[in-house]
Amino acid sequence: MTGPDEAQFDELAEWLRRASEDLDCARVLLEMTEHYENIAFLAQQAGEKYLKAYLFYHGVSFPATHDITHLINLVATVDQDLADAADDARALSRYSVAARYPTPDLTVSCEDAARLVGIAGAVRSLVLEALPDCGSADA
């Protein structure tokens, strides 16, 4: 795909809007609460949705998955450099489900949460830079 048509742009805009909301919420919670597991989950969701937006833009089918590693592997089919740059995002996968439920072996510290929010923010920057005509869609 060279770029989205109007209907596709609307769907792309929705992927980007939802990713942005997750990232914004994670950032606000990080400043206001100690709900670090929730912050980790929101960071994971933001990273996932930004990667899915990129794949959608390029017409790459993706499964209903929270596996960031799988999504990065799909991104590599379009742009290996972007996939390499997003490699740190693989750390987010662990927080897609486990962070939402009592999980004895999962502890998220303030430092962990801040790192994960930073990773999600980096994914955002990478994706928006790779989709220059879609930056305005990230509300």
C-alpha cells in the first residue's frame, strides 16, 4: 500500500488514536499513582497498537495477538531497520496479560513502569516517523 485511502485512513487514525490514549494514560498514571502493573499493561497496549497501525498501513495482515515479538517480525517483512529499531519493545509482551491478573512471579517497580512507558513512547516515535503522512492521525 502506498498509503491509505479515505476509509483506510479513518481506520488507521483509530489505531493511532487508541495507541495514543493508552500511552497518555500510562504517562499520567506514572506521575499520579503506584499502579505499576496497570501502567505496564497500558504501555504494552500502546506499543502493540502502534505496531499494528504500521502493519495496517502497509497492508500486512496480523493475527489477534498481544505478542510484540510476532508483530516486530511482521514489521521486518516491510522494513528490517524499523524492526531492529523497535527491538526493545519485545520487553512489553510480558505485560499484555500477566500484568492484569494476580501473578506471583510478576512484580513491576516504578523504574520498570517508567522504562516500559519510555519504550512505548519510542515505538510511537518510530512508527510516526515511518508514516510521515499519518502523523496528524495520532490524536
